[in-house]
Amino acid sequence: MAREIKLKLAPALKASCHTCSLSNLCLPLAVEENQLDRLEDIVEQGHIYNRGEHIFDQDTPFRSCLAVRSGAVKTSIITENGSEQVTGFFLPGELIGLDSLGGERYACTAKALERTSVCKFPTEKLEELTRAMPELQHHMYQLMSREIQGSHQLAMLLSKNSAEERIAALLLSLSSRFQRRRMSGTKFSLPMARSDIANFLGLAVETVSRVFTRFQNQGIIRTQGREVELLDMETLRGAIPESNRQSSRARP
Amino acid sequence: MAREIKLKLAPALKASCHTCSLSNLCLPLAVEENQLDRLEDIVEQGHIYNRGEHIFDQDTPFRSCLAVRSGAVKTSIITENGSEQVTGFFLPGELIGLDSLGGERYACTAKALERTSVCKFPTEKLEELTRAMPELQHHMYQLMSREIQGSHQLAMLLSKNSAEERIAALLLSLSSRFQRRRMSGTKFSLPMARSDIANFLGLAVETVSRVFTRFQNQGIIRTQGREVELLDMETLRGAIPESNRQSSRARP
DNA sequence: TACCCATATTGATTCCTGTCAAGCTTGTAC
DNA sequence: GTACAAGCTTGACAGGAATCAATATGGGTA
């Protein structure tokens, strides 16, 4: 039950898309400078969630797509028999809810992996706006089609690659995504638990753990809990068969 | 190199969306009767492909989304190292190319599994039309989000279920999709080869073969080459853990 | 500071499924 | 009608990862 904390921001503090540092990654990317106001008109900023809080729950009415502003989010689907499948990890600038767009209810559950701030784009207003702004509509189609492609890549990774290859691919994906966000691409902190990684990659937690230590013993990476340092990117890239070698998520 | 055969249709024969028997499955589903003309204005009908012919190729310029009119299509992505991943099978009324929408080039290759007829919706015109027709845009978003969901379901199937469960899920998916098309849901002919099934489900061909005979020995199905008859739907449904129990593709 | 529970690591064992290898079947082309 | 090739089935075997089990670590809290 997402106990949501709404910050009341003074008008002066109201961070706008104009000044947002993520504007080159997020939706504003597709919008002309002089049209940004229209996007700002519909966005709800300043929703904060603490680590572990649910941002929205599967099967509840679909209200908005949302962009991560800071922090990290994981999405997952949960089946009737209670088993969970992690469907994605989202970093600042990435858009959540595309798998629900056009539907009545959220197709997955979104959970904050750490203290996270999000911007919400109410669906109806977003759909309306995309009708008025061809570039924005085009961009939405592009984001969605890339999500489909990413999902296909994941399916390929799951069905054709070994545990080591899957984990290497995830590390490299995170690496390039962090880098694009002007953070280190070689030394970062994993926002998710081992069990989330395992679930996402279709492995047992024990296997994930084993591969991490194996990589460490081989001098490919260095880990200390959730802190990882990629020491030998080349070998890491070599571990995956030169497909699946893209950032796997929205690449604006 | 898709050697495409274009049929020149006499104006009188020009099958329209108005009279198409698939109009309750395909795009017309989202369009008011009196607006159907606008969709007909942009659709190119009567493209026929023979079994094995490529309908479009990965990385070639993305021109149109297309709807299967008759026959069956498989889509796949091919990596630099030449390995293939089948990403979907498409039956009449289903839309291909959503994973490329908004992009410059086709994200996958589409191949006719049998003699197949398709309708083409040129991208630019389609995007334009969706801007003019809110219900159509909404429907497009819905189709794409369902494609994402289906892909997530597939990922779950691949990462959590056994060979038997995966094959049972595919058979049930095909069953319900055939049924929705007013064909038998218990006795049908598989449009794809064992190797395609294997590739799609992340299995070896031999494993697919073995599971088919195992199911047959258990009296769950009967097979004769590509002909299958589902004898015990309940057991088949029981084979999959009551998730993944939807049609897995566009469910208009 | 010390405790506690969730998270992570390590070890031993089992088994599903891939791989290699060999027939078999079917459909098509000559 | 026959022959070939592609597709499919069956068997034997090995290996990677899951599972079961136990221990270690660490962050948060009293």
C-alpha cells in the first residue's frame, strides 16, 4: 500500500522540464524547446517514494505513465499462484508504464528500489497531447517499440545464453545506462538485490552469487555487497556473444 | 530477397475493410463504421507471399505495419553472429511491425510460413491517421502495450517453466487464437516447423520432439506431423502453472 | 554496542535438457 | 516411380544450473 508522500513545492521551486537535467533523456527529448510548456502543463512532479514502497500495483486502475527523476525502480508481474517475474529496472530519465498504455489497469507492479522521485504523466492528457504533437507521438511509438525489442532481446538472452553471459549482459547494460547519466560506467552501486537480478535473469539466487564470485576470482569485476567495479570490460563483453550488446532499455 | 507478387485487383474486387471477415479482430475493430473509409484510404491490400518468402527484412527501411489476412507469419531477429531468435507467430487479423513503429528500420525479419496474404499500413499515413482518430491511436497504444506484456509473459515462460510447460502454453495459445478465428480450437495444423517452435521456446528441436511424443503417449494430444489434436485440454492447462494462460498475442 | 533478521555466500547433490549420433518419414523434383 | 534432401524422431550421454542445506555478512534498531 504505497504510503505516498507528496511534497508541496513552492511555485519558485517547481522544477520544470525546462531546467530538468534529464531533459535530454526523458520525454522532453522529443519536444521543441518552445513547446515544452505543454508537457509541463500535464506533468505532476515531486512524487517521492521510500525504498520498498509501491509506486503502483498491478491490476489497479491505470492512471499515468511515469518518469524516474532520481533513484531506481523495479517492475514485476505477479501471477495468481504468487510467483513473481521481474520485468525491468528503471533509472532516471526512463519511462515506466508503457506496458499498460492504452489499457484500463496497470499490467505490472512498480516498486522503489531506493528513495525515488518520479514525474507522472496522466494517461488521458498524455494521449491527448501526443495527438496534438506529432513528434511526441512518434517518440512514444518509438519508446514502446524499443520496449518490445528490449523484451525480445531479453527472451533471447534467457533462452540462448548461460548464467555468466546473462549476468555479464546485465552488468554491461547498467554500465552504459549509468554512463549516459554522467555517472561512472565502471564503478557503481547496484540498486537491486541479488534475488531481483536472479529473478529478472531467470536464475537461482545461488547461481547469481556464484557467478559474481567467479567473475571476481577471474579479476573481471570487484564486488563488495552491492558495490561493483568492472575491471575488465573487454572480457565482460566477450562473455556475451556480441548480440545482446546494447543498453537494453530506452536509448534516447 | 522477398520476391513479392503484387496482385492487380479490379476495383470491384478490391476487398474493403468494410467487408473483411477479420474486421472484428484487425484494426477496423477500433474504428467506427462510418470512419472505416479513412482506414481503407491508407491500406494496401492484396500482397501475396509464398511459403518461405520474406515479407520484410531486419534493418531495411521501415515502411509499414501489416496485418495478416490469410496464412501465417513468423518473425525473428538475427544477430551478427548469425543466430536466430523467433520472436512471434502471427495469424490472420494480427498486426506485424509494432516492434519497429517509430523507428527507421525493421527490427526483425518476417517470413511467410505458408502462402500468405497481408494488408499493409504505411507508417507515415498510419501515424497521421492515429493523430486524427483518438480511438485508433488508443487502440495502437493498446496493441503495443499488449505486445510488451506478451513478451514479458514469454520471458517468464522461458525463465520459470519446463519444456513441457512451455509447449503446453504454446499449444493452448494457438488453440485459443484459432478458435477466435472460428476454426477448431482442438484440431488444427501447426503452421511452423518443430525447429521454429524450439527456437521460439528456447529449446532444442529434439526436446520439442520428445515432449510431443510424451504428450501423445499420455493421451493428452495426438500428432501426425504438423497436424495436432488436443485431446485433454484440462491436463494441458494443468501442465502450465495457471499463469501464462492467456492467448499470449493481441487479444482484440 | 549488541542483537536480529534479511540478504548473501558456499558446498553437495540431483536432474532436466542440450549435444552428438543415428535412423526414419515426408514431400518434392527429376 | 524413384531418389534425394529436409524435417522429424529416438537413443545415449554429459553438463550446467536448480535444489537443499548450512553458514556468513551486514544494515537497521533498541
